[in-house]
Amino acid sequence: MNKFYGAVLSPLAGYTDMTFREICAEHNALMTVTEMVSAKAIYFKDKKTEILLEKSPKENNAVVQLFGDDPDIIGQVIREKINKLDFDGVDINMGCPAPKIVKNNCGSALLDQPDLAYEIMKEAVRSSNKPVSVKIRKSIRGVESLEIAKLAEKAKVSYITVHGRSREEFYEGLADWDYIKKVVEAVKIPVIGNGDINSYEDSKKKIEYSGVAAVSIGRAAIGNPFIFDEIYKKQKGLDYQKPSDKQKIELAIDHLRRNVQDKGNKQGILEMRKQFVGYFKSMRNSKELRNKINRSLDLEEIIKMINEYALELDLLDN
């Protein structure tokens, strides 16, 4: 099939914190990527940014993602900060569609600015003692990103991740895997495809069609780190058992405990609410459970609620 086994955890603002990345790594994620980090925030020593640069020792292939529009600042930040951290690579974000990012000429705003994009990539590669990659989207303002992909290769970027939607599409509609295939055929460096991967079957079909080296998964992994195990094991021909509802509930509780340990009680609980949506998906009366959980900030009370729910579903021993 492909030379890489498994799927990459895509960077997702507000989701791919150290706790979640650690759990995905334990479930055979090929690589984990941090939430995107502002190069300027690191440059100006913003204390809140430091937490985004934390890495779990259980992440054996972790990449830090930076965004910015100043090549000199990106280069300096990589030399003086990122090179000293225990990450395995640096990814430059040129794909984020968020209005506040694009307004500041970062993320996907760079896709129709080839000269600036090239200078950023070239400076990142020159400054880094780790492999440098770039994340792009299909297009912005009607201009496709193919030139950026070719410039990434020229700048000696190690690989490219392509999200098959335009900036204007955000996450709506279907990802354009024809375009991802077009990028694969235009460059010699590895390309990772991103968009609409929800199962091993999705990954197999899209890898075979487009020729990408691997796939990257974002939203489908929320509350569902099992997807990495599924893709890794099935690609390698290993036995894979679909997780039971009991296993999903057990991991949800484990994730909650780790989140509280890493972030404190209130923040750890609040940030788990969006993960619970994935963990309890398709389970009977799970919406009522989540409504109850969302009214509590008491860790043990929430765990009790979840265990009582599991008992109602006959998932735990009495």
C-alpha cells in the first residue's frame, strides 16, 4: 500500500492539546501535531503560549505547528526556541481558514502570496534542526495552492499536507481528492492527504486513488482515537476489534482524569465536554447524559454519572 502505516492526527485548535495527542499516540497515530502556535507570541514570550508547546513523553513522533507571516520572526523562533524542544518536526501552517488568522495575513492567506510563502518556508528550513513540513489548502480567493506546493519542494520542505477544501469552504462540502492527487503528481516529496477520512476504508480508497503517502485525520478523531488503531492495524494486516461501548466509556473517563490532572479541575472538565460528543456518539440516551455532565464541574460526580449511565446500558458489572 503506502510506506507509512497509520494516520496522522491533524492539528485542531482547541483539541490537539498534549493530553489528547498522548491518547492518540497510544492508539497508534502515525504522528501527532500540536494546535497551531503563533510565532509572534513565542517571539514576544507570551506565557499563555508555553502550554501549547508541552509534549508528552509518550508522543514518539510529535510535530509543533507554527503560524505567522514574518520569515525573520519564524526563523528566529525556530532557532532560539523550537530547536531546543523535544519535538520531531516543525510544520508551517498555510491552511487555517479562520477569519482572525486570515485577517492577520497568516494561515491560508499566504496561499496566493507565493513570494512571501517561499521566504517563510526557506527560512524555516534554514533555521531548523528538525524536518520542516507545510500544511496547505486547495485555494484561497480563487487561486489554487499548486505553486505553493512546488515552492515547498524548492525550499527543501520534507513533506506537504494538503486539505482538499478552499479557504472559503472552511469544512463544508466534500474534500477535493482530485486536487490532492494533482499535488501528489506535481511534486516529488511526500504528500499527506486531509479531508473526509472517517474509517480505514476511507483511507484505503483515498490513498490508492491519490497516491498520498498517508492521511491526516482531524474532526473524525474527536472523542474517537480508536480510528488510528483501526487504520494502523488494518494496513498492517493485524487483528483489529472495533471498540465496544464499554471500552469507549472507559477511555472517556480515563481521558477526563488525565485532562483534569494536566489542566486543573475546571478547565479540564470544560474542555472534555466537546470530546464527550465523540465518545458517546450513537449510544442510547447519550444526549441526556451529556446535558447532565454539562451542568457539573465536580470530577467525581461526572464519573459517577457516566458509570451509572453505563450500568443502565448493562455495560458494567453491578
